[in-house]
Amino acid sequence: MIHFILILFGLGILVAVGAIIWHILVIFIDNLHNTDNLVFIMMSFTIAVLLILFMAVFAFIFESLCIAFGAIQDIATMLFA
């Protein structure tokens, strides 16, 4: 049961982080024509860090799904074998 709670929590985090990244990208593209080099580098670094966090959360969810389905398969094998 805890795996499904963690998966739902992870999916919520994934949606929230994805929406934040999308919002920052839209602002970044809108303001691209009037930014200097330092702001461009800072915004690029922020977007890169958010993408890394997004991928880490996605990997956590995928690993949790694999563990949960592996546990279900083990229980099914134990019951029906």
C-alpha cells in the first residue's frame, strides 16, 4: 500500500515540477530578446537544474512502479504456484 501512496505522491510532484519547468521555459522564451548574457546563463542553469530534478523524480516513480509490480508478481507466483 505504501508503494501506491509513494507513486501517487511522486506523480503529483512530477506534474508540479513539469508545470514549473513549462512556466519557466515560456517566460524564458518570451523574455529572450531583452536579456543580457548573465541573466541568460542564470536562467539556463535554473532550467537545467529543474530538468535534472524532473528526471530524478521520474526515475523514482519508475523504480517504485517496478518494485510494486515485482511484489505483485511475487505474490501471484506464491499463491498460484
